[in-house]
Amino acid sequence: MSDGKTFLDIPPEKSLKTTVIVIVGFMALGALLYFLADKGLKDYAAKIGDCFIQGAIISILFATLKAMIDKTWPFSGP
């Protein structure tokens, strides 16, 4: 049963804290796995940089796709 609350009802301080904890946790897990595989900090930093670049490229592509869909006749409404 829904109580009418949404994700927007979460206080910004709590969501920011949770986001930082989750990101740091996953990055620590990734570092642990890299070090267990006998790869160094340099390899880990290169992989993190690569992930940021790929994330930026994918974000740009999705923003472009959304703009195209918003401006195209079958999707733009009456």
C-alpha cells in the first residue's frame, strides 16, 4: 500500500550522505578487487578515469536522444 510519498520527499541532506557512502563503498570494493588481482593503483586510476569518460559520453548521447524525441512529431504530442 502506498502512503503517497515519493523519492522527492527524501531530505536532501540524507540523500547526499547516502549517495556519497554508496559511491565510496563501490569505489573501495573496486580498489579491493584490483589489488587482489595484483594490479596497482595506476591501473585502478586509469579504469576509474575511463569509466568517468564513458559515463559522460553516454550522458551526452541520452540527452541528445531525449532532445530528439521531444522535438520529433510522433513523440511531441498534438
